[in-house]
Amino acid sequence: MIKSITYLIEEAISLLKQLIALPSFSKEESDTADLLCRFFHDRGIVYERIGNNVWAYNKYKDDSKPCVLLNSHHDTVKPNSGYTKDPFDPMVKEDKLFGLGSNDAGGCLVSLIAAFLYYYEREDLRYNICLLASAEEEISGKSGVEEAIKHIGPMDFAVVGEPTKLHMAVAEKGLMVLDCEAIGIAGHAAREEGENAIYKAMEAIDWFRSFQFPKISAYLGPVKMSVTVVNSGTQHNVVPASCTFVVDVRTTDAYNNQEVLDIIKKHVSVKVTPRSTRLNPSTIDLDHPIVQSGISLGAHTFGSPTMSDQALLPIPSVKVGPGDSARSHAADEYIFLTEIEQGVAFYIDLLQNVV
């Protein structure tokens, strides 16, 4: 029997309060994973769990049908020093539900769960629906969605729940952190000896500062590179043989990370070592049915400069959810209860036009 939307909203808010009350820092989400398992079990829903990732399928899953993934995370950052309220006390005041993770991304997660429950017992769906509550999103950890996706089976596209004021991120920046080293030859600074690694590094740093990648994303603009750390030298009278520096590279959907890395290595003479190339930019075609469904509901499309689990999903995805990204990681984090109400209704309508 399909539950009423009012009932589902009440369930969502109750679940969010319980999630807030349990610390769930990245890599330490076992208590909230346990809670989510109990939530599904108490409603007779078969679920699976790998680490602290929990997922479930609609009741009448049909392997001959395509599948849509509903994903949001239940881990949080640690509360910052500006908190004046107990971050684990789910206090409601003037329509605001306060608590760590309420906005990022608890409100999105429970709203997606409510939409999942709305469709759970439907036998006439064109798509299977998989609800995944993932771990380690805040640190892009390898035991989060990247691990879960190996076990949940093939997916065709995803709705990623993050606070966007119910507008749709159809593109999202990726990230590479590069460790670079310029190699010189040590010598005495008082004589014409050695080969100064700092000067070599300066040439490369100037390239990182000034180079413009030819392709520019319609939603995200140009690839952005920033040198953020520089280290060299041991004492004032020694020409340094090594200069290391770190480059933060924010990639766009105009390139994948490997393409950007290849261009960089082609242009600079220093050693370039990426810490990872796994956090790729993402994009989805504006003609995709899920995007068109959101547009029909009045959602605007935009490109997101902040990363989410979209970076680790190898399928088209749209990022959308209740709440405001500006409140994420802020002191005394909160979400409006009316935002959760709107989020539940939005997700149900978003899927109604597709599944």
C-alpha cells in the first residue's frame, strides 16, 4: 500500500532527528549505518550493507529493467569551533531543525528515502529503484560510494542528494592534487656552482599560473590550477637541488582528469605526480529524461564548483536536493522543516515523470 506523502514526511523528519543524534564522522558512521539497517528491517525491506554503506531495492525488482540510483550520504564533517548549540541535539525552533548533518546531507537522504518508500511497492515501474546511503562522502573515501557501486549491480543514471535549493547541478567540477618537484644540482651560493631548483620551479609555477586550457565548460568555465604549497632549501648559502610544490587542479566536464594531466606533463619540465585521478568531473545531457523532469518542475540547471559522490559514479547523474549548500559545514547547521516537505514532494514528482 502506498503511504501518504504527509506520513512519509513525518517519517523522514523523525529519521533525520535520529541520525543527527548519532555522531557519524567520515569512517566512523557505523552507528548511523546500524540505524538505517533497523529502519529498513522494521519496515520489512530487504537491505544490504558493505562497510557503512547501506542500500535497498524496490520490492518488485525486475532484472530485465534498467535501474535508477538514489544516493546521498550519512557521514558528516566534525563540528567546527563556532557551534553554540549541541551539534547532536536535534532541536526544532521556528521551523528550523538544528544539528550536525541536518543540511549536509541528512535532509536530502531522508527525503530520498521517503521517495523510495513511496515507490517501493509499485509493480508497474519502468525502472528499478536502488536507494544507497553511502559513507565517507565528506573525505571522498575509497570505502564509500566507490566501494558500494561495485556490489549493487548495474545502474543507468543517478540522483545524488545534496543541498541545492532543489535546483539541479548538471555538471560538477573534479579535483586533482599534484605533487611536483623541480630537480637541480646543489652548490655553494657564493660561487657559480650548481643548478638552482627554485628557478626551475618558478618557470613551471608561472606556467601553472598563466596557462589557459583551450576547451571551456559551458557550465563550469575554465579548468582552474592553483599552486598552494612550495618548499625548498636547507640554508642560505646552499643552492637547492630540489624544490617541491603542490598544485590544486579543479577540472571541468570539458576534459577528464587524465587528459588534463597529460597536457600538464607535456608543458612542464618538472616531475608531476598526481595523488589521484579518481575524482573526475561529471556532466549529464540536458535532454536526459531526469533533467527534463526537473526542468518541468521549475528547477534551474547549473554547474557546481563543489564535489560530491558524483565524482565517483561512473554513470550520468544529477545533483539536487533540499537545503542550501551555504549552510554546509557551518556552525549551528540547520535545515527548514518546510524544505524537507518540499524535498520529499520534489523527489516523488521528479521520479514520477521517469520511472
